[in-house]
Amino acid sequence: MYLCRQIMDMVMEQKLIARDRERSMLRDCMESDRSEFVVVYGRRRVGKTFLIDQYFKMDYDFSFVGSHRSTQRVQLRNFGKAMKQYVGLKTVPKYTDWFDAFDALEEHLSNLPANRKKVVFFDEMPWIDTQKSDFVEALENFWNGWANRRNDIVFVGSGSATSWMVDKLIENQGGLHARITANIYLRPFNLKETEEYLRSHHCKWDRYQIAQCYMLFGGVPFYLSLLKTSQSLVQNVDRLCFAPNAPLRIEFEELYTALFKHADQYISVVKTLSQHKEGMTRNDLMKTLKIEGRNLTAVLRNLERCDFIAKMARFPNKSTDTIYRLVDFYTLFYYKFLSEDLSGDELWWSHNFQSHSVEAWMGRAFELLCLCHVGQIKRALGISGMATNVSSWRLLADKSNQDPARREGAQIDLIIDRADRMIHLCEMKFCVGPYELKDAYEKKLRQRMTIFREVTKCKKALVNTFVTTFGVADGMHKSIVNNEVTLDELFN
């Protein structure tokens, strides 16, 4: 029996890819000498429930899942059904409010053996907290008045509506203030973790194809789980995105409406950002969208909390020049190829994946991939332990200027400013082979360095750094390249 349990433990552990830090935190909670209030949050589809279910092997003393857009009466009935199952009651108990429900939970847990931790899991907590609900107040009473005074309760709360999880639990200013003992924020996989996941599912794609996959779906585990690794990436994209009722074509509306009240405001922000590769300031967004300032601040904060957008400084790192960029790969892909009907061609990707339109999108998506792996770029450059500032820079085109370069304007999407007075000006290029530098491009780079130094008054050493799939091809113009980072190094 013990051997069977060991084998089962090994099988369950093998299903969890990465998440080492998160598993360690859960282990610490189970081994501590106090009760623990654990919050697990992150964007939808990132694998929160899977992590918790797999770690605890679904061996809960009580678990309950909130239902989307249900009334408090329905939520309490569902809670009663869960209580009937765990306690072994013959009928479903009825509760008038959440205080009644938590009283019943206290009674159930009090009757369990005293020599072990009791694990309680509430999933989709933001859905439980319906309008005019007393759920949060009852939870405060349950934790402060009972569970926190014991040493044997592990309460795990999870939810995708990150703004609710942060405001109502992590940054709660009421009865739950500073009560969270373990704060686990789950992010999408990085490239290395994505490769590990795909390899565990017997995927034979090379890193170029895995990078393309990442540029389509990001490192979102649920999207990766939909892939058929026996098919090519192109076949998968047709099946998941362009076939009739393709799951990732209809995912978009559900993704945002499940996370946010007034989802139309959130969608309008990401749609606008999808059209601006260089990003936009808060003021730019406010002028474009005509959204009142306070509402826009909340929308941006919540989108950032869910990893849909990210803030980035503009060199030389003035706070007023902070820009917002869309960093959700799926949303970017959706607005480029799925938001409009592309003639109903269910094999559209097969027919167009080598087109100029797709090639241009891949270039932009690879830049985003690099921005999401700055830590790997720094490690490849040997500066991972050094203090740095990461930013971008843009010079607007001045059509009246006599200097041709200034008439065109200039943009650098990734600048790594080092504490030792060196600055990496990064160029990010996605191509099927070594990137070939042409004479005109070398000249453009030299002009851009000159303009950058003049405009910013920068006195530090400037270093041209290329981040490419397979390196920069040897040739007479390669001397402009001071450092190289390849795709393989982004997987480290």
C-alpha cells in the first residue's frame, strides 16, 4: 500500500511542469506550526487550479468552486451541496448567508482529526463575492475568529480576477489586513518552461517552432494543452484558430468578460494598444479612448495585474514618459488575424504563414518575446548580477528637419542601461537563418546612435546588441554588432 502511494505521488509530481518555487511555498505551509492563509492568483488559463489540485492530489478536507454570474442564493446552495458531499449528509443544508455557511465549515473542520493540517480550497473566489454579498465579511470572521487561532488550518483561496484578489485579500485594509501568510502569483511559462511542457507531451518541434508557438499563444498552459504534438505547428494553428468554432477564436470574449466587470473598457484599451507597436502613454490613451482618468487608471492597473499589458520607462527613465505596451501574445495575435473574418478560410494559416503580413507580425511578436525574456538576455550578456535600468526610446519624425534621419524619426524598443556606464541598444530580429546586415542598415544604425547621443545628451558607452534567432551572418557590415544573443540563449 505504501509503495502504491509512492508511485502515485511520483506520477502526480511528474504532471507539474516548473512551478518549483510555488510548490516549495505550499510545502512550507503544510509543514509550518501555524494556520496558513494562502492566496494563489494570476491571469485566466495560467494553471492556478491545476497547480493546487496536483500539489494536494485533490485530497481536500473541503473544497468549493464559485460559479460565474450566479446569485448569492445559488452560490450558497452550491456550497451546501459541497458540504453534503464532504460531511456525508443525506440532504443539502440550507444557509441564509455566508456567516451561516462558514459556521458550518468550522463545525465540519472541528470534527476532523487534530493531529494533521486540514486543507480548505476555495476556487474562483471573485465569483463567490456577488453584489451585496457578505462573503468577505464572513471570511474575515472565519479566519480571525476561528482559523487563525488554531495551528492546523491551511486555507487556499484562488481566483483569476486578479484585481479582486489583490484589493479584497492581499491589500485588504479591513479585517484581513496583513492576514495573508503566503502570496503566490502565477505567471505564464517562459520559453524554457514551455519547451519542458511540450517535451513532456512528446513534442518533436525544434526551438524555432517552439518560439513561433510562444509568439502565438505565450506561455499560457491551457493554450499549450490544446496542441496536438503529433501535428505541425501550422496544422495546430488552423485547427485551434481558423476552423469552424475554433476554440481559440471564440476564447477572446470569454477571456475578458470572465475577468472584468465593464469588460468593454478593458477590450478597448488592449485593442488600441495592439495598434501601437511602440506603446502609448496614459495621456495618449486617455485622449484616444475618451475614458475618464480615474477609470482609465483602474483599467490599466487591472490589465497590468493580469499580465495583459506592461509598463516600460522611456529613456532616460522619466516617470512622466512611462508607456504601456500590450504584452499578451494571444491578444496581439487575435487582433492581427482573428478579430475579422478572413474569407472563411479554415486553412488560412497554412495558406498564408509565409506571407508578408505574417512575417511582419512575427517580427513584432519576436520583439515582444525578447521583452518578456530580458533576464535571459542579461544572463547571456554576462550582466545578470549587475544593476540595470530597462527602457525604450523614441524620437518622433520631424518632417521639417533638414537631417534625413531626424525626418524619419527613430525608435529603440529595448535599452539596457548598466550601472558600469555602458548602454546596450538592442536590435531584435526574427528570421529563418543568420541575419544578414546590409550597407543601408549599418548606416541607419550608426546614424541612430549619433542622434540618440545628441538628443539624450548621453555620455555613456553605447553598445549595439543584436538578439536574433540564429545570430548575425559574417560579412563586411557586422562590425557594427558589439554583442549577440541567440534564440538558444533565450531558452536558458
